[in-house]
Amino acid sequence: MRRFWIVAAVLIVCLAALAFTSQAERTSVQGDYVEVRTASVFAGACHFNGEVVTTGRDALMAWNVTAGRWNATDLTGVRAIAIVNSEENLANAQAARRSELILDQSASHDQKVAMLEAIKSRYAAALGDIISVRSAPITFKHEGKTYDVSASGAAIDVEAMPNDLCCRMPNLVWYDPLVPLGQRRVGYTIKALYSGHTTSDPWQRADENSAFYGSFSF
């Protein structure tokens, strides 16, 4: 009997070690992230109240992996974009959402599969029903506090707010990013657009504090 319990204990330890190794492998991806909403995320109360029930139903999300692996596949350098649409303002997490995913054409087949699995696993609530996945060339430039992202049908041009006002006046930040971020900042959207017809009608925003940026990890 004593031998049985020793063997059982060893098996439990081995299984726990395997589970820990698997989890560590799956959650080691990190990189740069930027998101633009169709509503100002930093604004005066009157401006916020005027938009919250009329707009803010669309967003562009973009990831640039700087290091990490998912299920043994190296994702370093892989980029992805999500176009999200909701029936209501995206602040309402209960409203139905649908999304389109664009995976960088330069990624290998295994990288695309792994990146898709990772995003679906970690951000299912943010994306809702993924109705389309396609491959296209994606550029993701992050220099200092500026972000320039583009792909067929989607583009983001964001820079930091002057003097990091979002940190000095946090009471005027009305929303949270659609994904958890490290060193979250509000960005000034120079221009953002979606020109497709998959998730919603085309839209374009410019010259407003409607972006978030920072570092992601999963």
C-alpha cells in the first residue's frame, strides 16, 4: 500500500510539472499593442455623454509580437489586426460583437495557426463572433510613442497625448482598453479607418483622443 501511494505521489508531481510547463509555454507571448475606438476615450463629461449612446461601436485592434512562443511555435515578429463591431457601445460587454481578423501574410502557416489560436484563447470576449479570418501584408511601426499600422482595409496612425494628460487627469478616461495592457496610455488618433464591409459599414476617425496603447502579454 505504501508503495502505491509513493507511485501515485510521483505521478501527481509529474503531471503538475507537465501542466506548469505547458501553461508557461502558452503564456509567454508579449509585444506592442494599439487600439482605436470610434469614440473619444479621454474627453470632458459632456462630450462623453454625447457619444456613449450614439457611437463607439467599432474598434481596430493591432498586435505586434516582439517575443514568445505559443504551443512550441515561435511568434516573434508576427502581427495581427482585428476589426470589431458591436450592437452597442463597446463599453457594454454584454452586447453582441463580431469581428474580422487579419493575420500577417509574411508569417508561416504554423505561425498563423498559432497566432489565431492564441488570440481566440485570450481575447474571445473582446472579439465576440469571429466571422472572417484572412491573410494580408501588415505593417506595424512603433517608434517612441507613435504607432503606424496598416493592412488592406484597415489603418491606424496614433501618437501620444501631449504631456501624458491621461495620467494627469485619469478621471477623464471613460473607457478601458479591450485587452489588458501594461503601461496603458491614451493616444491621440491622427487618423484611423476601416474600408471593408465585413463587420460593419466603412468608417473613419481623425483628430481625437480615441486610442489606447501599451504592452500586451499572454
